[in-house]
Amino acid sequence: MTTLFDYSGTRYINPLTDFGFKRIFGDKEVMKAFLTDLLQPSSPIKDLIFLDKELGPDNETFRGVIYDLRCMTEDGGEFIVEMQNRGQEHFSERILYYLSRSFSNQKGHSDKDWDYSLKPIYGVFFLNFHMKGFKPRYLRTIQMTVSETGELFSDKLKAFTLEIPDFKDKSEDYPKTMIEYWLYILANMQNFKGQLPFTQKQPVFKKVGMISEIAHLTPDDLRSYDKNMDTIRTNNEVMSFAKNEGRSEGIKEGIKEGIHKVAASMKKMGLPMSQITQATGLSEDEIAAL
């Protein structure tokens, strides 16, 4: 089969692409193992189901959301799992919006006898960048607490950010915890020539390796992956152009202006909103206003 790229020297797909991330974490066994390592519950997660990734608006004047992955455990806890390759100006607010939409969408709120009992909503955000305005940290847990006492106000709304950059090009003795093993593999998978490391620590990594091997992709899967890789290449070229535009117009404001010009051009070309946001880092509202 003819492809846009030569994969002969690469054993594994890029897990940070949309295709690669959903292929890996869209597997029930892999997702259960990851969530168990992240949450460290008193007993392993027995089962989960994947939910519709699109959550429609409450009415025609509101916006819906489309998640990368969305699943529910046997106890009713809902997980939104996202991969983000570029930072956004209001990314922390985006996290709040995503969680709030799922939180307010629970069925009980439409029942007049509902007593406000809610199931927990968790957001898991893999970031291929360091969050702006925060100290770099590979794992950040966000939840509601009482400022004066530090008491937990509610455990029903929680977010986790997992920053990948610090694990790139490190040696295998760098990670020490279960979550660090996951981030190390995601950061370096494309460089591995042999079996994935740490399978003695987490047996599910054997399956991660198996479903991530390019040789195991069907022709249709390979076409989808190839198209995804081409989109990434285009996005990188767009950002490079925007930065060059910025240098000619004054560094900070120029880069911003250059990105806006590129986003406007992509919008006129009829490209999907998701591709424009991924390429430029602008929010959908910012793009709509151009």
C-alpha cells in the first residue's frame, strides 16, 4: 500500500496523534489499567463502558462538546480523557467547561424529586506542553477545597493534568512511579525499536505495544494514521508560517497576529474547527470571531 510517509524505520505509531491516542486508550483493557494506576482505588476497576464522545447542547443557543474519549466505570463514575498537543490561552477554563457540561448533564437534574445526588466526573488531560501560568508538574490533581482549612469540599468533580514533555529523551531509569511509566512510554514510543519497557511493572504495556505496532495496522487503519500524520505536518507548517509572520511584525503581537491570519485563512478554506484549533491553539470562540 502506498503511503505519504515512510514507516520502514519506525516500529510504533505516534501515541500523541489523534489516531494513536484513541487506538491505545480506546482499548478497554488499557483504559482500565491506566485509570487504576492513576486513581489507585482500593480495588481494581472491574469494568467500564465507552460513552458517546459528543455531548449536545442543552438548547440551540448553547454549544455542545466533543471529547476525545469518554467512559464510565461500573460504579457510575464518568471519565473524560483528552490528549492536547498545543496550549491554549484559556485552557484551565476549558477544563472547567468540559467537566461542568458532563456534571450538569446527569439524568437526575430533570427529575422534580431529585435530591441533588450526583455521580463523580473526572477529567484526565494528557498535555504535550507545560500549562501556562503554573509551575511545570507531570501530575497535577485539581479539586474543590476550602481555602481557609484545606478541607475537601467535594470529591465529585476532579481533574488530572499529565504533562509529557519532561519525559522525552530520558533514560529508562528516569521514571519511578506507575504514572511516570505511562508518560515515559507515551513520550518515547516512536523511538523504541524493541518491546516496550516496564512490562514487568505493568503487564498491560505488552498489549499497548501490540496494538501500537505499525505492522499490525489494517490497510484502512494505516490510511487513517497516514492522513493524521499529514494533518500534523500541515499544522506544524502553519505554525511555522505564523511565527515567521510574527517576526516580521514584532515578536509577541506579531506572532499573535500571524496566528490569527492563518486561522482566518484556514476558516475560509472550510477546514474543520477541530483542525484549526489544534493547528493554532486558538479557542473555537476566538476562531468564530475572526
